[in-house]
Amino acid sequence: MKKKYSPAGFIVILLVIVLSAWTIFNGLNLGIVKIPNVQNGVVLGLDLVGGAEITYEADVEDGDVSAEELSEGMKAAQTMLRQRLTTLGYTEADVVLSGTNRIVVAIPNVDDPEQAVQMLGSTAKITFTDSDGKVILSGDDLTGASMAYGDPNGTGFNQYFVDVALSAEGQKKFTEATKAVASRPNGENYIAIIMDEEVISAPSVGAEYATTGINSEHVSITLGDNATQEYASQLAGLIASGQLPFSLENVQLESVSATLGMESLKTSIQAAIIGLLLIILFMIAYYRILGVASAISLIFFGVVFVDIISLSHLNLTLAGIAGIILTLGMAVDANIVIFERIKEELRAGRTIRVAVESGFKNAFSAILDSNVTTCIAACCLWWQGTGTIVGFAKTLLIGVLLSMFTMIVISRIILKTFANYKMKSLAAYGVKTGGAE
């Protein structure tokens, strides 16, 4: 007896499309998860809505700070400000060194420059605490921090680490504190490095220091064999910013207008919608039923993508929109590869159901390989990039992952539904029955 196929999966897909489309405009509150509507969820970037610009200047007296100290201090301050902005969610804010003693910070979607100043503050607060939260060292006990490469543990393996220089008073405090910390059981024998109430590192203290403590003017913070130079440099910059040899003062506040503006956003959205409609029309005209399945899949992809962006509160710039459009094209490309495989199976005399299963199976490896390499590229851009590059990398990565799910899972469910409900004409699947094809 032939097994009856259930259209439940197809019905669920349609319900998800309707619910996601409704959520775009109205939001959705599920209790644990709350998805805002697109207007409240998407944070537009500096290029689209403008924001606030703050110019910080190092307050130094002639002769108090050498040129080298000033240069290193400004780099540390830049790292600290960027870290704060990232923590606050402004991953695409610009933090740029200007001259020898100024830093210009541009924050998107902030109308009041004074509000931006209050968010950032002016001085980094860094502390070293034990597992009980007791403060061991403060920024005043540090005299410097820098990235280094070598064998800090004497194990014969070189690695990147952070070298922290202590004052005489800081050295005494650290020696006594590490004696106590080293005597604690595993899981409690660490020293947390905290900046602005956030733990940025938590190195452990070995039991061999329980008697003597770590008594040195320079303390090595090891980061593991796989630590990168960039990570070590960033951590060193954050620690160093807690003992800057100068204070930062905001000397100029102003609102900045969008470099591209809302008109560019509207034009980009219109172009994306027109492009999507043209793609859908082409796919239906050329692939018939396969094209209809592709159209439903692309609509699913589009509405769910917008909801994911709203849920994650991404900073969306024009580069980020370009990433979305790019992944849309990649999704269509994946569909075409699958559909051509299905048509090959149909020409070989396979049934519709067998052709659909074989087409997806044969196309999977090619689609997986191309998308994995794109994901790797997106992760590298996200890791190393700054500003609008990060926004592009995020939308690209999310889009690629979602497009793979949509084209491999959603399209298959839709086509299996069509194949089991008397839509079995080869011509209806874009296969010519009387020609050479």
C-alpha cells in the first residue's frame, strides 16, 4: 500500500512566512524571546542616519610625557574606547587617531553628543581581583603593559603573552595576593582582570607559587598555545589603558550628518525588492514548478532574514545591505544547481519523487563547499575588520547560513509536496519532452 504523504511541513513553512512577515511590522513577544519590529530592531549605521562625533585630546604638560609614551598611550586609549563601544553594541563606530594627541570617535544613531560622552566616560577603570572579588591591584599599581612573544613559562614552547609592568607598591601587593590565590583549589586559583565591570581575562596562578608568590616587576599573562598576536596586542592595550600617563578630555562635540542618507537606504531597499521580483519571475518562467518552489523559498529567506537582523539588533550600513543582496544571489545560485540536477534525473527517466531526492543529494556537496568557503571568509572579515566591514561580514555570514538551510531544507519540503500531489508533468518542471533537452 502506497504511503500517503503529509503536507504538514509545507503548511508549517507557509505559516512561518506569514508569521515572520507580520513580525517585521509588528514585532513578536514570546516571553523568553522578544523580536522587535524592523523599525525598532535594526540600528542604522553612521553612513545612513549620521550620529555623534566626539574629539578626545590627551591632557599632557610639556615634558611630563615623552613622545614614545604618548604614542603608546594613545594607541591604548583607542583600544579601550573601541572595546567600550563594542560592549555597548556600537560595533561599527569609528575610532580614529588624529594627529599625535587626539582621538575622534563617531557613533552612529546617537542624536545627542552629550549622551555619547556619558556612555563612553573618559578614563578606563581596571582592577585585578581574586575569585572572591577582592581588589588586588588597580590601574595606579601598573606602569605598563605590552604584547610579547617568547617562552614565559620555561617550557620550551614560544607563544604570545602579555607582559605587565608593576610599580614597587604594586609588586608587593601582587606577591602577597598570588601566595593566597595559588593556595586555592582549582577553579578558584585565578586573578580576574576587570575593566568597567567586565572580565577581560582571568589567568590562573599555579600551586608552585603558594609559598613565594610571584615576586617580579614584570608579570607574564599567558594566553595559551593558540593565542594570536592580535589577541595578545588587544589585551595588552586594554590593560595599558587602565594606567594611561594622561587623562582624556573631550574638546569637541558635534552631530554629524549621514554620508549617504536615508534616500540611499530607500534606493537600496527598492533595488533589492525589484531584483527579488525579477529573479522570482525568471525562475518561474524557466523552471516552472521548480521556480515556484524557489519563489516560496526566497520569500521565506527574506522575511526570516529581516527578523534575525531585528532580533540581533545589527548595525546596518549600506555595506551590510550589500551583504544581504549578495547572499540572496547565492541562494538563487544554489537553487539553480539543485534544479539542474533534478532535470538531469528527470531526463534519465526517474520519477519526480526520486529525481527530487537525487537532485538534492547530488548537488549538496557542491553547495556545501562553496558556502563553507564563504563562511570562512566572512568570519575572517568579522574577526579582523572594523567599521562597515564588520557589518558586511555579519550579514554575509548570517545570510549564507540561512540560505543553505532555506535551499536545502525548505526547498526540498516544498518540492516533495508538489511531487506527491499529481504535479508530475515533465514540462511543468521545465523539461522539454519533444525537443533535444
